[in-house]
Amino acid sequence: LLTTGPTRCFADRDALFRAAVQQARRIARSGRPVLIGTDCIEDSLLLQRFFAGARQPVNLLNAASDADEARGIAQAGLAGQITISTQIAGRGTDIICDETALRCGGLHVLNLQHNRSRRIDRQMIGRAARQGDPGSAEHWIRLRDGPLEPDRLPAGLRLPGQLLARLGMAGALLRYAQAIWGLEDRLQRKGRLSSDRKWSRHL
């Protein structure tokens, strides 16, 4: 019962966060809870300040607030609640929507992350529509102030990446980058395993 929206791209972090505040407030006013995924603690705290500027209370889940994680997860499914979360906060625990939230359409996930792995993106989006419940998800990205900066992209994607961005294909750019990063990570893990086996034999 999960519905997904198109990937949207913004010029920089400020533009992305301003739009996220507007979208989250609009959805929360309809009675649905909203979960917003950010890359890091710094981003989660900055986004919280954007909400404070709009006089909108939010629930914050990150490594700095892990003592309140159980309470935060319990509140994240309440009708009209907006929750900001980093990659690892609350992972492995289902967000349970209350009856009002379910009647209004369930949890909406707004993923603002730029993960090296598409698997982590899927985990974030999969927080919605658990166990047959209704829910929806969107993935929004930014070109500046993040991993899609040309000098942070894999070397083979820097010039093509600028072209893809100009053509409005930033979502495709992120998927290509994730494929290359995923291959690099697998090769690194393979190298470490090979080194471990070699030293095990020597020892």
C-alpha cells in the first residue's frame, strides 16, 4: 500500500529544507504523521531550526537524542506529528500509526538523504506502509552542500554528472553514483576479507 512520488532536486540545502518544511506542514495538517530522513546530526539540527523559524514543533531522532529514542518512535506515528531522523536513529523498530493517522493515509516519509547505498534509501522509504498499512514516500535531493558536489562524485561521473544535473536528471545522477560507490564498497570489503584470510594463515 506504499505510494511513491517523483524524485525532486533543489539547488542547495537551504532551498531543500525550506521546501521540506512547507511539504511536511501541509501533509501534517491533513492528519498524517511525517518522517523526514536527513544525512547527519548536523542536517537534522539545522532542519529543526528551519521548523522552529516556522513555529512548527517537531520530534527529533538522532544519535544525540538516543536516550529519548523509544519515546520519539512512539510519538512518530501520531496524527499530525512531524519527526526528523538521521540514518540510524530508530532503525529496526516499526513506527506504529494511530487510528486517525491510518484513516488519513498513514505515515509519509520524506527522504532527504544522499546515501552511498540504495539499500539504505529503501530502508528509509520502507518505514512507511508497514504490515499492510497505507503510506507514501518521496525522495528529494540537493546539488550543492552535499555528496552530489562535482568534486565529491566518483571521478568518472563528474563531467557527465554536471550534464545530467542541467538536464534535470539529478535522480539518475544519484543512482549512477550509488552504483559506483556500491562497487567500490564491495571491492574494499573483498580486499579486507582477503587480507584477513592471509593473516589468519600466517598466524
